[in-house]
Amino acid sequence: MQCLGLTIERRRCAIEAVGATGYCEQHQPDLTQDQQAIAVSQDRGVAAVLHRLCGNPSRHLIPDDAKFAVPSWLRKSPTRTVIHHLLHDADSMARWHAAFTLRKRRDPQAIEPLWEALQHDLIALVRQQSAVALGKIGTMAVLSPLIEALWHDRDPAVRQACAIALGNLGYAIAARDLANVLEREQAVFVRWDCVLALGQVGDLSVEPLLAQMTNGERTQVVRHACAEALMEIRRRGQ
């Protein structure tokens, strides 16, 4: 499989992964303890590592009450068939249905194909649904695809979906990327959701940025969000 790491430019590493870690030799020595837990989900050792580093993994199981009339034949199909339609069906609505079905299943084996769809599907709505589906899976292995798309997807609605997912997941190692994207992002609603996500993540390192934006941000709704996120981060840090 391809390495799960991201380059400095926040794009997926093109090197093949080594062993069961999910990372190439170039990325592996530089991983923090938390990042070492982002490994191929099929490896039985990963669940134990995640539990040790992050506590009960179920805390990252994001509630999902969304409903949509997915065709029954697709809903009843095995996951490998759903994945095939996500990646190869000529009908964009069928690909969207497939992403929605994978979102409901929360199956870690869908991480790689959802990442591929998030990178390459020409239809923004399919990419957006793929981002939501990744967030619902809830393991640390989804952080890299969500961060990459947050940095680079051309559609603001997709970037917004990534920010929302990263906030809901609550992993602190996403804070730096959320803050960096916030500083360069032009779409107001994406900026707003990056701020909300930073409040959910609760990392103290972003305090100076949020404090500065509380007074200097040009958009009122983002200023208010910064003030609220800052209060939430400080409350958690007490």
C-alpha cells in the first residue's frame, strides 16, 4: 500500500509503505507517538496501540442520523462491491450513493478507496460525501486524507466537510493544519468551520492565533467563533 504519511506540502507521500505500520522508511523515524498509531486498520496490533494512546476509541464514533434513499441493491451489496461503484461507476449519483453507504458502514477497509475518491473524483459532491464518510470511520488513519483535502481540494464545500470532520474527531495532532489553513483560507464558511474545529480539538498551541483573530478578523461571524473557541480551549486547559 502507499504510505499514509503527508509531505511538507500536505500531499500524500508517493512511496510504498514498509511493513504493517502504513508508513515508508522516510516518514517512520519522524513520527510522534500519536502518529505512529495511524497504521493499516487490519493490523490487530493497531487497535491495542490506539486504545493505549487515545483511550476508548469509541469516543471518536461520531453520531450520524442522516438518511437517504440509497438503492436497496447497493445497500445490500458487500463492501467490496460498494467500493467498486465508488471508484468506477460512470454515474456520479451512483458514486455518491456508494460513498453514503460506506459512510453508514464505518468500515476501515473503505479508508483507502474513500481517499482515492477524495483525491480524484471530478464531482465535488462525491468528494464531499467521501470526506464525511472518512470522518465517520473515526480512526486516526482518516486524518491524513482529511488534512490533505482540507489543504488542497478546489471546492470550498469539500474543504468545509474536512474541517467539520477533523473537529468532530477531536485529535489534537490536527490542530496545526487547521490553524495553518485558517490563516490562508478565503471562503468565510470554511474559515468559520476551521475555528469551530479548533475549539473542539482544544489544543492550547492555537491560543495566540485565536486571540489575535478575536480582535482583528474582518468577518464578524468568524470573530465570534474565535472568541468562543478560545474560551472552550482555555476551559479545557484549566
